[in-house]
Amino acid sequence: MENRRTFIKKGALAAGMLTLPKAAYLQHLLGIMPGNMQALRHHVGIYTESGGTIGWYIGKNGIAVVDTQFPAQAAHLMEEIRKQSGQPIDILFNTHHHADHTGGNIAFKGLVNKVVAHVHSKTNQEAVAIARKTEAQQLYPDTTFEKTWTTRLDEETITTHYFGPAHTNGDSVVHFEHANVAHIGDLVFNRRFPYIDKTAGASISHWIEVLAKIEKTFDKDTLFVFGHAGDTYPVQGSHKELAAMQNYLDKLLLYVRKAIKNGVEEKALIESTKIIPGAEEWTGAGVERSITAAYLELKKP
């Protein structure tokens, strides 16, 4: 009976692989696994490859995954998981709707029992897919929440939290309570210029408040997992990284507010800016996205 169950699971995984692009399927056949599995605490870890950081819990009797990057990367992740466990994938969480966090959902079709996200995240994912005509490439959440949602998986209690609009209007924090690991998605870009999605209800000022709420909600031992980080910075950290992200957003608003007061146009400010004064650690490409988002927010009627 056990061999039959294993065969069925492997067959389902292979069927899921067949839904992937040809290049990804060939990568799978050739055994190319470019990603990195990293254990953190008490059966909780992260997977990094291309896109927003994936979180995972591999227990004795069940598996949970947070975010999925893209289809090829999701397939690589599942191969890595299957090296450690043949248990079913119980729950897939999406921290928010962006494609580098949900694009790989489709690889879990028929393999995961439940997909959980904030109600706004599901709405945003559907709206973007319709606009881009990619509905067939989506696996949408089937379970949504507004404030919190909790489940038990083996020795781990997993609770999702929503603190309000920030990076989008549907950002979740997924907390593995026993391990005390909180995946906060793109609520922190660790020393990397963030994407501030105004088309999906982002708010820089509320983002600062959301980070403050997270700092109050979780204790000093909490290990946070971030969606993205600068080239020389980790995608996990402590309250210090949350405070640094708050500082970046605060200094961004201060910088753009001063420019508006002095009559500086958005284009001119973008052309003259490489760093945000007071938050010089934030580098790389994308400072113009922050400035544009701040102008939109501060100059709104």
C-alpha cells in the first residue's frame, strides 16, 4: 500500500511538471536545481532562486509552503522537498499577489490541499491575470481571510496576520509560532529599493505604520524572512531590519515632500537622485520607482 501511495504522489508531481514550460521541464529532467534550500529553525526554512523568497515547513506528517516564485522555480522547490519528505503538501500561503510570489502556484495544482491568502491578494491576483489574459496560468487562493487565520500542522501552529495597506493592500505575515519565524513577504526589501505598487493600493505612510505594528506583535527572538534583499544582504533578519526599512520609507517621504515644497518636478528629482538622504544603504536599481510612488501619494488631491 505504501508503494502505491508513493507511486501516486510521484505521478501527481510528474503531472504537475507537465504543465510547466518546456525549458523548465527539461531542466527538471536534466536534474538542474539552481536554487538553495536553507534550514532556519524547527523544520522551517527558506528557498531562494529567482523571485520572492519562498518559505517552507517540512513536518513529520505535513508540509506548508509560503510563496512560489515562478513555475520553474516552484518545480525545483518541490524536487528539493521530495528529497526530504513524501508527505502531502497541506497548505500554500501567498504573502501577496505579485507574479514573483504567486507565478509558481500553478505548479502546485492538484498537489496542494489548500491555498491561503488575504482577500485583497486574491482580488489583485485575479484582476492582474484578467488584464494580462493569463487566467489559465493561475492557481488562485481557495481560502481567504481579513485579519487573521490560524491552523495547526504537526507541532507547528501557523497564523497569518494582516496589518493594513503597505507594499500592496493585501500583504500577509505568515508566522510559524513554534519556530518563531515570520515570513513577511515584500514588507521588507532589505537594503534594496522597493517596489511600491500604487496600482494595488500601496501606501508608504501606512507601510511605516504596518512595520511598527509588526515590531509590537512579534518578540525580539522572532526571525523574519524578507521577500528581497540587496546583493550583499540576507533575506532574513531581526527587528533591526524592520526599523531600517521604516527609516527608508520615512526618509523617502521627507525627501520628496521637501522637493515638492521647493517646486522640484518629479522627473528632475529622479534624474538627480541615486540615493535617498538618510537611507544611503538602499542601493541598486529602482530608486525612481520609490520617488514616483511618493509623488503620487503626496500630491494626490
